[in-house]
Amino acid sequence: MTRAPNRRGILTGVAGLLGSAVLGGCDRIAGSDWGRRTLKLGEDANLFVQRLLLTPTSLAHEFDEGDISPRFKPNGTIDPPDDGYKALVQAGFATFRLRVDGLVEQPQDLSLADLRALPSRTQITRHDCVEGWSAIGKWTGVPLGEVLTRARLKPNARYVVFHCADTMEMAGGGLEGGDVAEIEAGDGGPNGRPIRYYESIDLTDAFHPQTILAYDMNGKALPVSNGAPLRLRVERQLGYKHAKYVMRIEVVERLSGIGDGRGGYWEDRGYEWYAGI
């Protein structure tokens, strides 16, 4: 008897066939007009299939304590060089404030203590990296929907953008040793302004019960290498969507005016905006 394909298999097939040009490193194809149109078709198909097969509250699989990985591999930035972030670390994040603004009626300015005082959720989930590795971790944080509800979204709100502390490169040049010194000095230097990591999701994922702003990992305060003091967990998407070092949340109607307009740092460089799994 032939087994029906499961949800993960369908999504992996759709995304894999049409997204492999970027994820496999075929930058010349992905950077062409044809390549971008093809990848966009694959992304739209991925989003359509995911939303067709799932309800807005369908949960990603949750695991038991015994399944937690002995080491959760840090990835991407593991120690932001920015002077402002280093000051937060030095103060034990006592001076950290999360700004929530944009298309909201009641902007929020929340300390880490404020966030910890809000209703929380703990979940043990698997993190799937686009590089091919996975790890299971235990996350505790405030549901993003709780924060957005308190901020009271305006009717034209469509997307939630996460602005992060980690500088990825300098406008006009790569992030080299000299550039790090310029960042630590608090300015862009001759190469221009720092380009920091950012990500975005739509309101369907923003209000999903497993989408949280995590401040604890495996029962302890989130370490710097994994995104302290606050990182996004959006459990139905690939790892690059799980923004670390979140400093500001901006609610917008469209993504076109942020970064290069594709919804995230890696998306601006060819990755899919919707990375559902």
C-alpha cells in the first residue's frame, strides 16, 4: 500500500526543488531575473501549501526533556561587536529595553523584567538550520501575540519586523577587522552605516501560540551566543527566521521600505522570505 506523503515531505519537496539554487550556492542563477522569479514561485507555493494543510494554531512537534540536545549549536553571529550591545552585556542586560512601535496604538518600552512578568510559554522544539543540521532545545519566553495585543495593532498592520543588535556588514564594504573597530567605536567609519540583522513574519505567524520572544534556554537565561537577551522563536519556519539579539519590534503594512525590501537580511541576499517546514 502506498503511503500518502506527509506535510513535511510535501513542503520539503516544494521548497527544495525551487529553492535549491540559493541554498546550494548557485548565486549566479539565483541572482538573475529568471532565478528570482523561480525562487519567488517556490516561496509562494511553500506558503500556499503550508497554509492549506495547517490551521493557524497547528503546532510544531514538541519533545520531552530527555530529547534535549546536549549542545545547541550557536550559529550566525555569536558575539555582536557593536559598542551598544557590549554595554548591555556588561550591565547584565539591566538597561535593555525592547521597543515596540510602528503601526500600533500604544507603543511599548519593555525591560527584561517587564517581559519576564508577562504570561510565559515553555516549549521543547527542534531547530532546523538551512545548513542541514538540527538541534532540540527548551525555550521559555513571552508569546509575541501577548506583546502585540498590549500594543494594540492598527487596522492596516500586516507584518512584524524584528530589528537586531548584530551588525552583519558595513554599507559599502564587508565586515573586516578594521570595520569591527569602527563598529566598536560607535560609528560606520569610511565604509558607511552598519547593516544589522533583521527579520519579519506576517500576523498569522506572529499570533501563533508557539511564536515567542525567548529569554531562557534549557532552563537558564539565554546565553549571548544564542541571542541574549531576547530571540524570536517561530517554530514552523527554518532557523534563519529565528532572529537573535532582538532590540526593536516594528509593525508595518509593507516590507518594501526596510533593508532591500525583501523582508530579512538573508532574504535580501536571495533566501526565501517564507521558510516554512
